[in-house]
Amino acid sequence: MQSLLTKSVDLGALTRLLGSALHPTQRPLAGNLLERRSVPSRSAAQGRAQSALGSSGCISLGRECPMSENTKSRRPNKQKPQIERFSSREYRPYALAIGQLSLAWNDLHESVCVLFNSIASITDNEKTQAAFQAVDSDRIKRKMLKAVFSQLEPDEIRLNPRAIDDIKWVCGQIDALEEGRNNAVHGPLHSFIYGRIFDLPEGIQPNDVYGNTRAAKLRNKNLLTEYRYVRDAAIVLRDFIDAMEDSWRWLDRRPSTWPERPQLPNRGQKSRDLAQHSDRSKRE
């Protein structure tokens, strides 16, 4: 029995030995391991076991002994699992692109509001704006814009014969762009660091592990290219709506200068209209 007391065993082996090999007078050596009290949580149980194991990771009954290789391999990892905060350097370009996309999308629909207010021809502008902004859905706001254009007077149509078709066109372009916007804003991301092991791309990837449909639509795509395309296209469409509103506002004061439809950007390449706008901004 003395040899048993001086032998080093791991926690699993000790549990088996306590019930069969130890004499009742020797059981107090195991301390709290034999207690049948309720444990408040997994962390408390792990802490109690770690205290019993000691700094060496094994329990020695009677004297200390070096830790075996098998025990070393089973030593619990003290490091807590890393919680993703999305603030690391690798996330910064994605956070910036998504943020710019969202700002451009929001500003686009503010321009939709201004144009709606101009066309609605209600004396109290504040009431018109309040009614428009009470709607939560961007898609319904665009339907409201098309609705007021469908009720133009014959004189208004004669002055701007392309107005109705252009409003339908720009709203259709925004409808198509909305899918990319929703994928960007609602598609979760994660940092995949084990791609090399599984022959998959590493770095920031769409997180469709749990079946997220928005993330699945971004799979195998260049995320930054997709985000920047939606941003740039939203800016081009916003500028077109602003130009239409400006032409309509001054309709009775000068000859109609209804704007031409813009060229939308290609993915990875700015449109001609956006490039010209950027050049003007730099010069200013």
C-alpha cells in the first residue's frame, strides 16, 4: 500500500483507485475529490480539479514526482477561447467598405425623399417629409416615388417627357442593387485561419457555417469588390436623382435640362460618372 501512496497518477486513475485500493484511513488524502456536494458550475468543478492537480498537473499521494508524458498531453489549456470583436487589423478594410456602403445607401434614399417632396406638390413640405420618413421600408419609399410620378399633369409630362420612364429606370436599378446591399449588411463574416489545412481560402470569409443565406451568396466572391460596387453604384444613382430633382425644382424658371441616364460602374472599376465626380472633388 505504501508503494501505491507514493505513485503518481492522473485524475482519472485516482478516481478509480479511491473506490477500491485506498484504506478508509487514507481516503482523506484525496481531499475534496470524494465529496458528493453539488457543483455550481463547470468552471467551479474545473477549478477544484485544477487545485487538486496542482501546478505539476498530477496528484502525488505522499510525495511529489515528475509529471508523466501522458499527463502532459492531457493538461488542460488555461487560455480562454478568443471572442471575435471584429476590431482587429484584418477586419478594418471590410468594416470600412461596409460602413461606406451603408452611408451611400442611406444618402441615396434621402435624395429619393427630396425628389418625392418636390413632385408631391404639397404646400406643407414638413408634412410631406414626415409622411415619407414614417415608412420603414426603403422599397416602399421607392414605390411611393413612382406613384407620385404616375400622377403627373399633362403639362408636366410635356416639359419633361422622359421623367416617368427615368423614374421607373432608376427605381429598378436600386431594386437590383438592394440584393447586394442586403448581402453586405446582413451577411456575417469570420476569420478563417485553418484554410490551408482544409484546402480553403484563408482570411476574412463569409460565415455560412450555420446556413446563413446572405453569407452563402457571397461565397467565392471578392468581398471588398462586392461592397465597393454597391457603394459606387449607390452614389451614381443618388447623383442622378439629385439632378432630376434640381431640374424639376427650376422647371418654371428655365428651359428643361433633364439629365441623361448615368453609366453604372462595373465591379472593380468606377463608372465614368463617379470618376468625374471624384476628380471634381479633388480639384475643389
